[in-house]
Amino acid sequence: MGEITLDGRAVTLSNEDKILFPDDTVTKLDLIRYYEQVAPAMLPHLAGRPLTMERFPDGINAQRFYQKSASKHFPNWIRRVRLSKHGGTVDHVVVADAATLVYLANQAAVTFHTGLSRDDDITCPDQLIIDLDPANEDFGLVRKTAIDTARLMRALDLVPFVKTTGSRGLHVVAPLDGSARFEDTREVADRLAATLAAEHPDDLTTEVRKNKREGRLFLDTGRNAYGQHAVAAYSVRARPGVPVSAPLEWNEVDARLTPTRWNLRNVPRRLAQRPCPWRDMYASARPAATALERLRSA
């Protein structure tokens, strides 16, 4: 067994040579080292957010499970937040430091999903997300739709940011000032998506049922609700190529961008060469009320 000391805490490692990504020969230690390297850029996007872990104890080709509750054996220094759910409560992990991130990676937590609000005011989100979910491999349509979504957000006095999802699509995210509850931010997201779909009815849809999308890109607003979550910035995804959900500059949304352009091997190099494109995003936070008023009066 090895050991990593971070934030003054010793994290004991186990089964470091276990292969988690067979097609890419990526071990658990590779995953741990990745999260150790990206922690300075990733932690601001995890801070205060209830975590859902996607764990693969025997690698991504074997059984996975989602974990919301902190395990009883997790050390006391890992932060928890108790949230209400139907019929009870859940004690979520909150990642407050690099030691926690590495500890969870050692538990074979490959992917991290976070809520859209923070534990200081859990009913008021500080993000709005439009998830661009294509029906096929036409990533050109995804790129174009991201740019169109950003245009509409700016018209509503929101400031858009973009990241890959590590899967087939993109997330367009607007930081909010936390003054509105989920009910209002979901209405903003729904109305915004409906406007986009009306502008491009042959290409875009807000239809939740897959059999009614007719090959169109789905503008998914479902993450804008209490208890929902989205893949975290810099999280690894359990897919061949070890792709990462990577924050981007808008000028990178061009013909060179592919869904899996950024991965476990090249994201640390990217961050060594340039700062996180989302580093100052909450300086651009806006009230959802202004966007909602404009949408309702349109």
C-alpha cells in the first residue's frame, strides 16, 4: 500500500495497480494522480456542493453504482451535508480539499456529479445548465446549438460558460447570484430551451421522451431542480479514451472540438499551460429574475 499526504492528511492507497479502464490501461493510481493534479482547478467547482459518486470497484466494464450517502467508514475529516429527501434525509459528501478528492478516487469513484446549489443555501441554485444531448454523432449541431444558446443567454443578461460533458454533448452554464429558488431558475431554463427549439424546430427539441425526438438534439433542462445533479467540471467519465468534462473558452467551440478532445492524459498538461477558463465565472453571476422577466414578457 502507498500513501499520499495532502492538506496535512495522510491518505492510504489500496490496489493502486488495479486496471479501471481496460482499453486504455489506466489504473486506479493513474486516476488518483489525475485528481491530485487537477485539484486546484477542480475544487472551486466542488466546494459546498452535495456530491453523487459514480463508482466502479472492478473497472468501467464491470458493475457500477451511484452513491449519494457518505459511507460509515469514511474518515471524520470528510465533510458531510444532510439534505432532505422524500421520506428522510441523505448525508452527502462535500469535497472541501484535495485529500477528500484523492480519498474518493481511491474508493474507485471515477465520476463526480454535483448539485446546482451549495450547502449554505441549498434551495437556491447558483448555476443554470442547458445540457445539449444529441441524438446522433453530429457534433457540428452540438457546437452550433451551444453558440445559439450562449447568444440567447446574453440577450437575457446572463453570462454563458461552456464545457464538454465527457460524453457526446456540451453543457452551457450560466452562473447565478443565488437569489432565486429552483422553481424560478427551472422556468428560465425551460423557457429558454423552448425559445431555441421554436427557432430551430427541425434540429432541436424539448421532448423528454426519446421516441418523440425524431432524431433532433434534446435541450435537457432537467438538472435545474432540487436533488438533481450534473457531472462536475474536470470529472473523468467512464468511457473509452478516459474523457473529461473540461471547461472551455468560447473560441474553442469550433470545428476542431470533439466530444472527447480532452481526457485524463492531456487535461493536466492543459492546466499547466493555462488557467481554468471558469476560474472567475462567479464574478459574472446574475439574478435569474431579470432573465425570467424578459422571457415572460417576450
